[in-house]
Amino acid sequence: MMSPLLLTIGGSIALMAAAGWLYAADRQTRISSQRISNVATNYARTAQTVADVRRPWKDPVGGASIGGRLLAYANIEIDRPDLYPIPWWSIFLITCLAAVAVAAAAVFFVGSAAWISLPFDTFVLLRMVFKFFQNRRTDQLYKQLPDALAMMVRSVRVGFTVSDALRIVSEEGPWPSSTEFRRVVNDIRLGGPLQDALVKLARRSQLLEYRFLAVALALQSQSGGSLSETLENLADVVRKRVAMKERGIALASEARLTMWFLGCLPFIIIAALLVITPAYLLPMVTTSLGKKLLFVGIALLCMGFGSMKVIIKKSVS
């Protein structure tokens, strides 16, 4: 069996190689985005990053390569840097280092064989971290949609067109709604139809309410009628759905508090035992059997914590 030192050196080399590849992919994405923005400047007054920049990890015929599929499985979107507070490759490296730390902690409990779990730990942590940023942005878009629709209703009532109403939301709305509607406005300025631009918005946001918006505007453009009334009714429906979800989260606060208390209770007991009788816990960290039992206890605690979190999330979704 390979020694832990060799495994650590090999993992460090692989991590540096991955960092170099990710930096090169990020640089190529920014160059492609800048080129398309320069072209868009000839057709629009204010050119921003176009929504559908061709990703550098796609082959010439448009199919995703192995690297593209791996990034998709890990929930990494390198062509949307606005999702992350710092460059996405920095988050990638920090997460990989955290996975190495988790594997090193597992080595302390069960031995050098725990290094085998390093790829699995890295993949799971990457999915969790990048999914967190995606969910955070999705929740913000969901809560801001009623106000964005209300702004569109007021704009249409004073005589603006739908395109002008979308532009007003992109200029005066809060982040991240302003960014998403700005991409819609840029798609329209580049010659794309309104319906296709709204469909792209719905796909990017992954929210059913944005699909409602796309369908409502498409039906209104085909059948006619009062646009302001259509948007106002849609805003009222979305506002009620948001209020219902917030009510569900409030009702689940007791279960969430119980989850956190049960998760912290073992650590509180351990801290109390360390203060009262420190020697009582020494066999858990000095003997081989104690380390393995402690590792199993931590694993079961994480599984229970994750199960309760999933149950609560499903109940309020």
C-alpha cells in the first residue's frame, strides 16, 4: 500500500494541475465574453455579457466534453461568475483543500486507507458548496419577482412598452434580478424575440414563476388584452406563493431549532465531560478501537443531521 506521504504529494500535484486547467478555462470564458460584448456594442447602447456564451469546454459541434460534464455534475457554472462572491476557481481550490482536511481527519481515526475516500469527499463538497451559491441566488430571485412584476405593471400603465418595462427593471431593480433582466434586454436588442429571451431567463433561474411570466406574455401577445392587468394578476399570484412559502418556513422553525439542538447536544456533552473528568474520554482518542467508534459516531451524527435537514427542506418546498 502506498504511504500517506506519497498519496499527499500525488494529490497536491493533481490539485495544482486542476487549478491550472480551471484558470485557463476561466480565462478563455472571459475572453469569449469580452469579444461578444464588443460585437454587441455595435447593436446596443449598453452591452453586457451575453447570456449564452459558448463554453470553452464544448467541442466544435456543440456537445459537452468530459470536463464539461464533470463541471455540470459538480454544479459549477464557470460562465456565470456573478453567482459567486469570489472567483469560482478560488472556491474550487478552497473546497478541495477542505476535502483534503476531511480525508486527513479520517486518516487519524481509521488509518491511511481513508485516503481512498478523497475523490468522493471532494466531489460531495464541491456539489454542496456550489449548490449553496445557486440556491442562494434562486431564493433571491424568487423573493424579488413580485416587486419586479409590480415595477413592470407601473411602467406599462404609464405607456411604456414591454421592452422598456424590462429595461427599467434591469436598471432600477435590486441584484440579482437586475442582472437577469439586463440579459433579457440585451437578447432583445441583439434581435432575439421576447418570448425566447424570457424562456432563457426561466431556464437560468430554474423557477416555475418565471415560466409563468414567459407564458403569460406569450399568450398576451397572441390573443391581446390588457397587459397591465395580466402582469398585475401574475404578480398577485406570485406574491401569494412567496407568502405561503415564507409561512411554511416559519412553521418549520421549531423543527429546525430541534435539529440544531440535537446536532449540538453531543458536543455540549463532550465539553462537559472534558471539564468534569478529562480522563474519561482519553480512550476515545488514544486507542484504535476508540478512534474507530468515534469516527462511526461522527458519521452517524452527520447522516442524522443531513436527513433532518432534507426532511425539513422537502416539507417547506
